[in-house]
Amino acid sequence: MRHKCFISSKTEDFNYKRYILENMDIDLIDKSLNVAIDSDDEEYIMQVIRRDYLSDSTVTIFLIGSQSSDALGWEEQKYIKRELQGSLYHGTGNTQSGILGIVLPHMTDSVYRGSYACNRCGGSHRYVNVKDTTISEFSYNYYIPNGDKCSWSEDDRFCVLVAWNEFAKAPEDYIHKAFNKRGHPIAEKTKVYP
């Protein structure tokens, strides 16, 4: 089954977006939020984003590049933050989208930081750095607080994360995985405004 996708990305990463649009057989909605919605009512803003930009999509693809982190500030990230907030929003007349984060090649070493030995369980865990390399709407919903556990399994995450090279080999597999998270119990623990 094919899923309609919306791509959320920074201008600096346009070549990757264009590559997806032109070279991958993915059902895409080519819209971008690039004009502020004139309102202070968060509920209204989310309704407009869902209705006018995301209504036909079921998965949002978030391209993770060097300009897609909270470190750059609200003003620089406001559109991408709103697109992810709108994707996470589950309100009247619309449903939440799955979110697929794709780590672009120049960010691979910044995100995938190897493994470490856990002092609590004695096991080995992968260190995936999305807190410093993405915006909070993605990082929180990738590392949803999971109580007293020392690591996160796929069942503990709403957002799906993949490196560009792996995504390019089987894009529909990762899109489908993100789509399925919408009906997973972890979807009840997501936050639109972390």
C-alpha cells in the first residue's frame, strides 16, 4: 500500500528533496509552509496547517540536515516546527501523520554516534543524537520518556529514523513503518508542543 507523503525540509537541503521528487517513486504532496498563519490561536493554526498543507498526507518526511536543529532558534525554524507540529496534531476532522526522519549524509556522524556500555543493565546501546541535531518536535517524539528504562526500543518511539543511504535502498519500507506508528500505542504518548 502506498502512502502520501509531505516533505519537511530546510532550503539548504533542497537538492535532497528534489532528488526524492524526481528519482524516487513515492506518492508526494509538494507543498511547503512558508507564510506565517496570522493568529495567536494554536488550535486554529494547527487546523489551517492540517487542512491547507497536510490534509492529503499520512506520513511526513523530515530531512535532517545541518540547519534543522533548535539551536538556530524559533524564527529560523518556525516553518519546519509548524509542519511537524501539524503532522503530530490529532484534532477534529484530521488524524496524526507518521513521521520519518531521514539523516542526510553530511549529518550521519553527528547523529549516529556509535555504541556505549550501559552502567545500569550492563548491555550495549546505540547512541543516537537527535536532541542536538533536530528540533524538539522530532527529538521528543523519538525519545518519548519511557519511565525507568535505560534504553528505547522501536515500540518506545513514535518517530522513525533512517540514514539517507538506507532510505534510498527501500523508501517505501521506511514510509510504511512510519505510517504504521499512527496506530501503535506509542501514538497516544506523542506531544505536539514538547
